[in-house]
Amino acid sequence: MSLSTGHGIPAYQHPGEVVALTLQGTGRMVVDGKPVDIKPDTTLVIPASASHQVFNTGLEELVLLLIRGLVPASTVG
């Protein structure tokens, strides 16, 4: 994911865990209402179904690598 200076994304949820690694730039991620400042080499593990939102607060492009965990299919017993 990349965001230009001053831009952000709306809050969203993913049914599995998400690992977010900041590759470039600075910003703020809000996870379940709690802000976390991010910079290169910051890694966050976002719990399954947690609300999260990202903002670029820096002077250059914010680049994140997002790895979304798979949600296992439910089994019928």
C-alpha cells in the first residue's frame, strides 16, 4: 500500500490478522481507536477483526507491506 502526503484510508476490518511493515515514510495507524506512530522498519500485528486506519503524516510517500492472514473455513461437524 502507498499513500501520498496528507492522505489516509477509511477505517476497515479484516477477518484474519494483518501484519503491517512500514517500508518508507512516516505516518499514523489507528488500531481500535489507539494511535500508533509508524516509521520505516515499524511492524504492527493487527488482531483479527480489529478496526484499523492509516494516515500519511510525513513529507514523503508512505509505503507499507500488508500481509493478511487467511481465515480458516469453518467445518461442519
